[in-house]
Amino acid sequence: MSHQSELIATDIDAYLKEHERKEMLRFLTCGSVDDGKSTLIGRLLYESKMIYEDQLEALEVDSKKFGTTGGVDLALTTDGLKAEREQGITIDVAYRYFSTTKRKFIIADTPGHEQYTRNMATGASTCDLAIILIDARPDHGVITQTKRHSFIVSLLGIKHVLIAVNKMDLVDWSEERFEEIKRDYRDFATRLDMPDQHFIPISALNGDNLIERSPNSPWYEGSTLMHHLENVHIASDRNLIDFRYPVQYVNRPNLDFRGFCGTIASGKVRVGDEVMALPSKRKSRVERIVTFDGDLEEAFCPQAVTLTLEDEIDVSRGDMLVRPDNLPTLANKFEATVVWMADQPLLPGVEYLIKHTTHVVSGRVSTLRYRIDVNTLHREPSPSLGLNEIGRCKFDLSEPIAMDGYRANRSTGAFIIIDRLTNITVGAGMILDRASATEKQDAWDVEASESLVAAASAVTPEERSARFGQKPATVLLTGPPASGKSPIAAAVERLLFDQGRAVVAIDGQTLRRGLSRDLGFSLTDRSENLRRAAEVAKTINDAGLITVASFVAPQEEVRQKAAEVVGAERFLVVYVDAPESWRREHDEQGVYARAVSGEITSLAGVSLDYEPPVNPDLVVKPAEKSIEECAAAVVKLLSDRGVI
């Protein structure tokens, strides 16, 4: 008898108490149609003894009518809709629960079909981990839908990704095929924010490498799928630094009690802590932390508690309690990535309701910057967003909200868009990171004085193109320090010049010796350095020349702003991707050693995060190819795009 069964039989209260203390892991399964997602979940439920006898009997009956495997079809465990069983596909998000001796699990079985992308995004929004299934058969592998789901997983900030290469039994458990799929996926995923990736060869139908290591893959030395689910570390994923407490309800049962109910979105709070209410900015201290089971001295996310304050300050539903020395951004304008979920398209200027945490305000999209083709990750200009489409939008709200960037805080960085007439949720948004309120003003969004008028040129762009025999463009080479950006840029400039092209190379350090000598190396100063570089590049382009710019440019949002300054149609991004070991070996200026010693406190890729480009036009790898070969690839890109 297992430990759990023993406890249930002898002491049910002890079992329930032990079960309550287990850590919860929320994960989703996604992939293309027929990759085996529902079968995998059914097998996990079956192996963990979470399918009861009456359910198994019902499955046997349904399998004869709807099954696709010849025996008991475990996929029917999650395909609960009649339409799903008739078509043999998953349409809605199916949630299932199971537990082991180590953890509790909630599974979201998300649709694989392109038509149901919005459902997949909904299922992924609260998950800690994603299982992406890939069909191992030769005519499948890493396909468009695999890339689509991987992009959405990355977009929604899921850090832990388990790539399950399924149906290995149909390729005779070929190690070569498994390694080929790993290479293909990694080549694509370099453009995505997926810091933790694991690959496991499996057969969901037969249970190979799910619970026990399979004898069919002696060459595979990694963990089983269940072992990985039970042991992946997610505790550090929670934001315990930034205290954010959206007030959901003001509890006033009698004259002697006034408490503010809600769920701690992030951070932690103790009795006696000073807090500030937003948007009023009134301060007080926490008097009590009240729960059904009694008062607490400390609470943390994601606990649901009631806070009482020492002072009678005005706090209402929709307000947020925070620490005075750690404030979110309070603003009514921001930019966000939006997943559109309605048949009626999103149109700039239309009024919607924006629900952010517990606060609902009216607002509109003032600018639709671009739509993202989730199959190719290319940015495309578009006047609207249709069903299941994703785009970047600029929002203008009727009143300010207390927000954080989505990557820093998923709770206060997310919102939903509601139709004012039907009250139906029509979209979901993720707020893009901004500089904190304590940093100096971001100059990107500062409007030029209306009294200033740009001088008109007497030379047309067509005349310049005819003179130089080229189209103006800016190539931004971005990557962590010592990745080879400047040598490649110099080689590109040399190649173009030798071809008779008019070209100018600029780089971050050159700018810092002159135009940007007043800037440091914080994220804000790096952002301003790139803004100035973008203005310089635009001026060079306006003169008909090609600009080759090499900058660390660690933030994706800032790179996108640079593209808007230069002009998206003539802005190309080249990601110089080199492993850290190679960068340290080729670090002629010794910046990594100085960062380790503490001499440099803000080094991208070490003490500051470097965000790889989401959608680069080209990826070059100087650790694998020579500087000259990388430069030639950049020149070929310019040729392919019609610049030269």
C-alpha cells in the first residue's frame, strides 16, 4: 500500500493536511493537431491513478464510438465537447487535476488548430510550464503551428518549456531523428524568450518515458516527463519583491471593522509595514492580516487575505496597496501586446472597457503599431486586428492605472479588453516594460514642439537612390558585449564600400565619445543612447546612405522604438548570437572580468538582462562562422531585401 493510500485509510485529516502543503504546478500542453496532447494527458491521469473505475468504463464505451487507437482511447479523457469527439480534435481548453506524492498539478489541454489560438492563449496565461508536443514522423517535426504556439508561450512569459518529441515508436526510436528535431527547434527558439528548455523523446500512446524510463531509448539519459514535472523549480518564478495588492472588496460588517479584501498579486507584507494606496497616494500601516483561519504576521502572493490599516484612509475597490519605496507606474498611456479574441476586429479609436487587476476603466487604442505574423514572427503594418491575431498597440485610458511591465509582474502587467455593449471579453493584453517612475523621463515619447517645422530638402529620395544606386537602410547588429558586433559591422562596411556603395558604420562606443558622452550604462541611459543613434541613422538614411549600426541594445521594446524612428520599412535587425564562453574568450576589453570584480555594475548579459530579438531579420553566429562569413550573410540580406 502506498503512503497516500495508508494515510487515507488511517488518518484522513493528516492526508488532507499533507496534500494541502504540496506545491502546485500549472502547466499546459500544446502543439499541432494530432500531435498527441490529449493522449499524453490521458496517459498521465491513468498512470497516476486519477481515472476512476466508472470513468474507465465510460471511456471504454466512448472509445468504441469515437476512439482512434483501436483500444481504450485515453485522449477522450479531456476531449469533453461533443464536437471534439466527433472531429477528433481539441477545441476548448480542458482543465484536469491530478497529484503525486510530491506535487499537485492542474493541466490545461489547449487546442492545436490554428482557428483556436485565442483559446490556447487563455489556457497559457496562468501556467508555470508548457509542454510543446512535436510529432517525430518525417513529414511532421517542427512545423508552423509548433512555432505559433512557441511564440505565444514566450509572449505570455512562461519560462519553463518541455519539448516532448512524441510518436518516437513510429520512427523506430531513432536518436538521429530526435537530435534533428532538437536542432530545428533550437534554431527557431533562439529568437524567443525561453530560458529553460528540456527535450524528452516519448510515446504518449504506449507510455514510454512518461513515468518510467523506456528500454526503447537506451541512448536517452535525461529524466522522464513526470520526474521533470515533479522537480522543475518554480518557486523563484514568483515575484516576492514588488508588493502589489489590488483591493477587490471593502468589508464593513460592523462599526468596529473595516478591512480590504483581495489576493496578493506579488510580493509580501507584514503587520506594521507602511503601505500607500494608489491612486490617492495616502499612506498608512498594516494593522492586521485577517484570514478565515485566524490572523497572520506575514502574507505573500498568491494568498487571499483581508488587510486592516491603522488609519482611516479612503481605499475603494479597484485601488491598489503598494510600498511607498517600490511604486508601479501610474499612467493612462502605455503600449501593450494584444491577442484579439473577437470576430469583430480591433479598430483604433473605438472605446472599450479595460479591466486591469480589479479596476475597470474606459479606453481606446490610439495607435496600432503593427501586427505580428505568428507563423513567421514578422511585423506587418495593419489598420486592424482580426480574430486570433496578435499586435502591438498604444493605449489611451480615461484615468491612470497602477501597472508594471508584464515580464516583471504578470499580475499587474496584464489586462483584458471588454466590449462596452455586449460585456464580452474581446482581447487580452500584456503591458510592455517601461522605465520605473524613479528614473528620468524617457525621451522616446517626448513630442517635438509644434512650432518647429522640419526643413524641406531640395533633393528627392528618388534622386538620391538614382545617384547612389541603392536604397537607404539601417542594419542594427545587436548582441551582448563582446559577441562580435563591431568587427562584423566593420567587415560589412568594407564589403559594401568595395562594391561602390555609400555606407556609414556607427557603434555605441563611438557615440559615447561624443554625442552620448553624458550617458552611463543603466537601461535608461542605454535606451537614450540608442534613441540618439536612431536619429543619426535616420539622418544618414535621409541622405540616401546605408547605415550599419552595432549596439548592445539589450531591450526588445527599445529596439522596436528605434525601428519606428528610422522607419520600419528600412530597418533591419541582425542578432549576433554567441555563447557566453566564446564572448569571454574574445573579450579584448576585459568587460566580463571587470563585471565579476564589481568594477562594472551594469553589464548586459551579466548584471542586466539581455533580451534576444523576438523577430530578427537575420541571426549570425560568429562562434560557428568567421567574421567574414557573417559579414557576407549581412550583405546578402541587404541584397535579398532590394537595398543593393
